[in-house]
Amino acid sequence: MSGGREKRKSSSSGSPMLPAATSTTAATATPRFLRRKSQRGNWFTRKCFHAAYYYLDDPPHHPNAPQVDWENPVKIGDEIRAAVPVNEFAKHVASLHADGDIGFSREYEAIQNECISDDLPCEHSQHPENKRKNRYLNITAYDHSRVHLHPTPGQKKNLDYINANFIDGYQKGHAFIGTQGPLPDTFDCFWRMIWEQRVAIIVMITNLVERGRRKCDMYWPKDGVETYGVIQVKLIEEEVMSTYTVRTLQIKHLKLKKKKQCNTEKLVYQYHYTNWPDHGTPDHPLPVLNFVKKSSAANPAEAGPIVVHCSAGVGRTGTYIVLDAMLKQIQQKSIVNVFGFLRHIRAQRNFLVQTEEQYIFLHDALVEAIASRETNLLAEQVEELKNCTPYLEQQYKNIIQFQPKDIHIASAMKQVNSIKNRGAIFPIEGSRVHLTPKPGEDGSDYINASWLHGFRRLRDFIVTQHPMAHTIKDFWQMVWDHNAQTVVLLSSLDDINFAQFWPDEATPIESDHYRVKYLNKTNKSDYVSRDFVIQSIQDDYELTVKMLHCPSWPEMSNPNSIYDFIVDVHERCNDYRNGPIVIVDRYGGAQACTFCAISSLAIEMEYCSTANVYQYAKLYHNKRPGVWTSSEDIRVIYNILSFLPGNLNLLKRTALRTEFEDVTTATPDLYSKICSNGNVPQHVILQQQQLGMQQQQQQQLNLTTLHDTPPDTNPSLSPILSLLPPAVVPLSNSSTPPPTSPSPQTIIELPSPATPTAASNTATTTPTIPITTTTTPSPLASPNSLTHTNANFHTVTNANAAKLMELELNFEQQQMQHQQQQMLARIQQQTQLQQQYNTHHQHNNVVGEMLMNPTIPPTTALEIAPTTTPASSPTTATMVNNNNIDNNNINNVTTTNAAATDAQNLDIVG
């Protein structure tokens, strides 16, 4: 069916409409009709029926609306693009990947060029009163497909605008509404649209803050009830899962009087995908495919369009819509036409599927979908398939398809780390567990352990091997570093290779930072429970740890005892700190991963009555290759799952809440403490703040010793300390190009009016040294190169530089004696800044003398941004450090440039 016929048909299939006068005549017919009703005393109709909330009105037909039959072949240049049969699609995608993805580049460029040449009007988005409603300057809503808000009594005519467009689905016109992440000024418009368009499902594919930048504002209540214009929204329930969260919201129209045929309340479900990277595409398509299927299937047949938004409402939004349409096309016709469908919907909202990387991800995801088929299984299907050997053999082949290369296991293969591995199962770099490194000790951050996701979090489990004699302290360091309070031991003990690695009653295990003490032991029917406490050497912080030892897993006395054990593992003590569960077997292999899979699938079955064994098994293999040795390992999961009892109540036991404010306040060195959904344990934040205060006091004392000047009387100390965050963390290099003018692939952000500008921040940092710094793009400069315009820039002579290095060396030796080794690098950075500031303040050389190294361009400046960026900071501003730093020490100081507003640093994926 063509897009034009589909569009005309969709208006009659989606919603009940008035029999006679509708779109064009309703405006004139309604007042007379209302006057007749008012004579019968219908106060509600007289007051509130100016806007038709009972039905969906036809959007006005635009003469330039494109009519495209996207399923027919189309000739682009010298090539014909057509639908590809399902059984040939994998080969087709492989050909597009050849020669550095040249085939994808050609197809995507053809789509880009065609959309640029269309030049569809979007006059309403450019209206002065509507511009403030656009999150990005160049992401606008086409006039012919935009969503019109229904008029309300007394409002101006041009207030029907919202940055949103109707977008077709597969054989269904107006199946979606693509829109931007709501702004505070558009919350009321957004919820009016949800009500008027009878929306039941909202799909959100962005986090509120990504890379320290505000991508979307929180348009729903965190708790309780909020009112947005005429719509009241109440949060009923929130289910947090590893890759997405589902919120149940009750909305109520406050201006409608309750009548028999008029509901003033309804439920809306928000499917919030939380694991799409802020730049790029997801690591694997399986979680995304699962999310698309679940959220799309949740939309009732009688409901309106599915609202899909990310940040700009084009990149990730378009990817979601194309995936949904193609999955339906595969199911109904066994063909795939990504090129034709994307070409069609790009005429309905600009820039959908915004990058070539997203276009490639679409194809790879559909290849995976075709190969794996439907993987969400009902309980009866699990029972049937556990004895289907051909099915399990095929699944096993697909599961172990990924074969790691040397680069994937680089840390495990280092000579210094190879002695820490028991067998041939190694953690992949992207998912290995890191220990707190010891300065100067190569490999001190390595342990043979991997992060695995569960139902609730991306970092629900740590799977590791049985500790060896020389890695016992590494094991307890891992437990201590990551606040793990539950350890599940599945390996049996012997006195040679797999010995006891926990302390006994008489002898604790001690390291430089912690002490592990034995508390008690409890014997259960199939396992033993032991309790320990880990105490900090430096302060009074303690961590209670429960170890459940079950050497007979999974061949326990009966299936019920398996699930009793799982329930006991997930029991939370009163002071539970939401840390991961550590699972140990002999090699960190099939036994441990089976436990993780069964625990997660049991909760998933309770939540949605389906289990996705294939997804867990494949992703576990991708993070820890070698854990599955045959299809029998997969059969064990199916077999145990078939005995799942119906009264575990694990869903309630493992419930989490999303804490959005913690995402914006967490410091980088807490990254490993942050769980996948943005939860930061409160005690960790308090610890970090206390640690920061102690560090500042110690640093002031050390600087006093170094300079023979009390901190309170040293006038040069205050500016340096004011630049550092409360919890001192290393600054990081970032390569950020300067802002550019808007382009088809550029999103220009509007600064928040309530946020202080960079200039004001600069002025309050060092008011005594006025410096004007600008960023000038130069074809010869590196991305970090900026241009100084200050004629009074001060430099450091060679003699002073040598003196500076000598002072730094002395300072480093002092700190090695008094400060923890972990904080040495951070304090040294502050000392360098202090010395550089003092030197610059004492000398008054001209700009030409700055360059002691001829390889560094003379037009070089340094910007140092705060480690923690406010979520609402303006995107076009930069935080400028007023302390000038000489080129000899540029490499010693880590820089962070404020993000520019070009497509490389903005959310180009939506």
C-alpha cells in the first residue's frame, strides 16, 4: 500500500469521529451545535467542548505532503534499491559491510541527499513564539505532518504548536508520533498531546543527563502527583530493569466533567530505555530488539499513536521506528526494505536515523533478529523446548558465534596477569571487573572476574574463578571496592587447588586498607551460610558479607531446593547497600553463569510471563567467552526453568528505584559504584564528600609546608583551590571541536535561561587577573588548540621550570610518606597548578617569549572545566581557567574542554 493511500485510510481507522462535519467544517458547525445543547442545560459541553477531546481530528492536508510508495523498487543514481528476501538479507548486509562499509555509506548518502533536496516547509517551527519550544535550533517539525494541539478556550491561535510529527508504521499511517525530549516550557503541551491523541505508550530513548549535558527534562513526577497545565499526572508504579524501566502513569484532565461517555482519567505506560550510549550505538542489538518488541506489543489496538522521543527526536527515535516496521515486515512478508522505509518516513520528520552508524546498526540488528527469531518464550514453550535437541543445538551455535581476539582479552594476556588465571576463560576488556590500582604496580587492577547483567541491573553479578593462594587478597579487595555483600560459592573444596580462601575464627585476613573477620556459620539442608565483616583500617566503616556455599549446584536434592537457595541469595539485610552479587565457581564458568541466568529469568517470568534464555546466554558468552561448552549447558537452564514455582516473589524482593539526582552529582571516580540505572548508594556519596574535605585539609597542610606560607595568608593559594571540586579527582583530557554553524547533521542547543553563563563563572573564580580567551577554529590546530588574545600572557623561564620540577619532586617524596598512595597523582596535579600560578604571577613577559618549544603553536590556550558539570549548564558556553599555564607544562596538566554544540559532541543519536 502506498504512503498516500495509507495516510488517507489511517484517519478512519484510528479513532471515532463525528459523522458529518469534521476537519474543515467543525469550526463553523460547532458553535451552533453547542448552542442547541446548551438549551438542555449541558454546562460541560457549553464550557469545554471548544476543543474536541473525544476524538482525533484529521490533521489538515498540506499540498506539499509527499506521497511515496516505499515498498516499490526505486532507482537511485545507477542502482535499483528494492526489498531483500529474509533468507538473503545476511548476505546483503555482508556485502554492504565490504571495503570499510562502503555500501552503507552510499545508501545513507543517497538518503541524505534526497532529504536535503526536498526542502519541505516548517514555518510554524520558525514562528517567534514557537522557537523557544524547540530544544535544538535545526530540529524542526514539518508543517504537513506536524501534530496540532487542539485549541482551548481563550488561547491564541498559534499556540497549537509542539515540536512533534506523525510518522507512519508498517502498513499503518500515523502509527507513531516522533518528538523531542520535553522542555520545562513544553510539559503542558506534551501532556495535552498525550491526552488528545489518546496515547497509551510513551517510548523514551535517552537519559535525562548524558556526559554531563541535559538531554531531556523530567516531565513526569518522581513521586506522587504533578499538574502540567490542564493535565494531572500521577506515578503509580515503576519497574526498573537492566536496560529499561517501565513506569505506570495515571493522567487526568482537570477541565473535563466526568460523563458516561467521557473518561477524565486513563493509564499511560512509559517505556524508558536507559542503556543506549550517549554517543554511538548499543554494544549488542539483542536488548534493543527485545525492548522494541515489548514496548510496541504493549500498545492496545484501540489506542492512538505510540509517542517516541529521545533528545532531539530524530536519531534514536528514527532507529526505533524503523526497527519496529521492519520486524513487522519480516513477520508478514519475509522481506526487508530498510532503505525504502527510511526514505519514506524522512519526509515526515527531518533527520530520522541521524547517523550512518545508526543506519548500520539497524541492518546488523535485523540480521540478529532473523537469525535468532522469537526468543521470548512462555512457560509451556520452555517445557516443550527443553528436550528439543535440534533447537538447542542451533541456539548454541548462535550463542557462541562471537570469538574474542587478542585485543579483547589484552589485560588477561599480560605476563604479569597470566598467573592469576586458572583456566582458559578470560574476562573481556569492556566487562572485566577493575580493582583499585596500586601506583607503580603493573596489573594491580586485574582480577579474573566479569560483570554480568541480571534482570534488574547491568552490573547485577560479578562472576569469578575460585581464588588462588596469591589472589585471595585480590578477591576480598574486589568485594570491598564494589560493596558486594553477598558471595555465592559453587565450587567444592580440596586441600590442593581449591582451598579455603576466607578467614577462620582465629586468623583474620588483613591488607593495607581492610581487615576481613569471621563472624558465624549456619548449616542449611543443601548449603552452608557464613557471615563475615570487612573493616576499614583507616576509619570505622564496615561492610557485612554473607557467603552461601553450595557445592552441589545445580544437582541439588530437588528442584524446589534450587529456588529456595536462589531466594536466600536475594534476601536483603537491613543495611544492604545495593551492591552486586559475587558468584564463584572453579573457573568462573557454566555453573556461575547458570545461576545468574536462572535468577534473572525467574524474575523476568514473574514480571512478564516470558523468559528470554537465548538473550542471557548469548550476552554472557560475549562478556566471558568459553563459559558454555556444549548445548547441554543451555539445556540445563531450560530444564531448571521448567520447574519454576509460581510464588517466589523475587520481583518485590529485588525492586529498585531510579535516583536521577545522583547521576548529575556523582564524580568520575565513583563510576564503578554507579549501577546501570543511575543509583548511587547514599553512603558512598557521604563517604566521598567526607574524603574530599579530608583531602583538602591535608593538601592545604602540605602546601603550607612546601611554600612556608600559611594557607590563609597565601594570596596565590585561593584561586587554585577554588578551581578544584570538593572531592578532588583527576582532570581528564577531552578533544572537543569548536562550535560550528548549523548543518543537516548538527544539533544546535539553546542555552537554558536559568543557568549562569561561563563568563560569570570565570569572573568569580579569579577576579584579580582579567583574561579574555576565545576559541577560534583553525585548520592547522588540533582539536584541543585554542587561541589566546591576552597580550599580557606570562611565561616561565627555563630556570623557573627547573625549579618547579625540583619542588614537585620534593613534594612527591613528602607525600609518599604521609598520604595514601592512591591520592598521590591528584595532589601532584594541584601542586603543579599552584606552582604555575605563582610563577606566572611573578613574571611579566610578552606573548612571543611564551614558546620555548617550537613544535607548539603560539596560539594555544588551556581551558579547565569543572569536573562535575551542572546538568542545566548552557551548551554554548565554556568554563575558562584564568590561570595561564606555560607550554612546557601543558602535557603535565590534564584539560577538559566544554562540549561544543556540533554533531560530534551533541546527542546526534537523538
